[in-house]
Amino acid sequence: LTSAAHWTFQTVEWSRKVASVHHEIQHHSHFVLPSLPDVITPPLQEAYFGATNTTTRIVTVAACQHTRATLEQWIHDQSKETETFLVVGGNDKNSTSLSTTEAIQTAKRATSHNIWAVANPNDKTSIGRVHEKLQAGATGIITQPLLSSRAMDILHEYPRHSDITYLCGLAMPQTQNGLYFWLTLLEQPELEHDSLFQHHVDYFSSREHIDSLAWSRRQLETLATDANVDGIHCMPVHNTQDLLLLLGDISTKD
């Protein structure tokens, strides 16, 4: 994976499983704290802040949970502990919720720290949304895993500037059910008929002894050779075994 040497970031999504192996990967990773109250419990959040430092933290904030005033205060308070914020729309929208672009603009006014956003390159309509987020002030984009035949082409249509960082999501399914988990998460049932996604399904369904690490390594190699990719965002869910080996590959070859 020598082509990954140009990467500026390797991030890992925080979870209970990642917390248990954090000490093995802390020296070459940043850690993203999701805004998922049902998953990231107060003790797990406390463990995150205890195990990371201001430079390796990327803390997610859901726009739907804030007004301009509450977000400004939250960013002000968190800026003492975190240098990068990841703005997402969130699922609990109501009539007073900020939009993602409004939240990015508000966050930019509240701090000089990095403000990032998310994108789904499996969806062509994401191109316009990425433009809006960058115009609002985002300087980094973390994507969902590129699981469809059109995802790489869509990624290449995102605006490219030297001051914009693009991190591509890397899923780490271990089974066919694990692959379909991502289909559900993306809320794109039509992808089941996509040729590349079907190729992935065939991989996980046609082998008696599935080599999930080999599958993830191939996805990583594809991303590593693409000049539009500035780094990866590892989304292991429960699969920390492959995570450790993949990050080991990168750290020993870059």
C-alpha cells in the first residue's frame, strides 16, 4: 500500500469495540465520535475523551439537535477539547432544526477550528449537496463507503481544491448480512441491483470460508491509488480484527 503514503488522514469511527483496541492503533489514527446517543453511551463518550487528545479527535454534531444559539454555545464549549467538528444532518429533524448548511455556517462563525461534513458518493444528488456544504465553509468531507459502480465517478465530480480534504469511508463487512447492513444504512435499496454491489454480494455468498480481510484490502487498494482520495475513514462496526490488520498494512508500508 505504498500509494497510501500521500494520505493526510486515517480516521476510525469510535465504538465500544474500537475503544477496546484503541491502544493498538492510537499512534496512526484520528477517531470520530458519532452523534448516536443510543449507541455512544455517556461512559463510552467519557472513554473517548479519556483515550484521545485534541488533535486526534473529530467530534460529530447533528444539526437537527440545535438552533443557532445552542450550536454556537456547544461549539464554543467543545472547542476547548476538539480541533475538528463533523457536521451531519441527523435523523430527529423538527420545525426548529438547523439544516446542515446552516449548521456549518454557524459553526464556522463560532470557531476557527476545522469544520467537516459528510457525503454519500453512491447517490448522484450528493454532488450538489457537497457544493453547498463547501460553500457554507466545510473544509473536509467524510464519505460513506463506495459500494456502487457509480460511486467513484460521483466522487470525482466533487469540487477539488487544495484546502479540501476528502476521506473515503471503508466498510468492513464479514458476511453477506454485514454487507446488506450498509445497504440499509444508506437507505438506497436500489443499489441491490447495481453491478458492483452485486459483485460484492457474490463474493460473500459464494465462498465457504469468506476472507473478509481480502475483500477490505481490495477496497483499500482501490482507494489508495486514487488521487482524489486524501485518506480513509474506517467503519469497522464490530470487525476490529480486520481493522488492526489493515491499519498495520498501511503503517508498515507507507
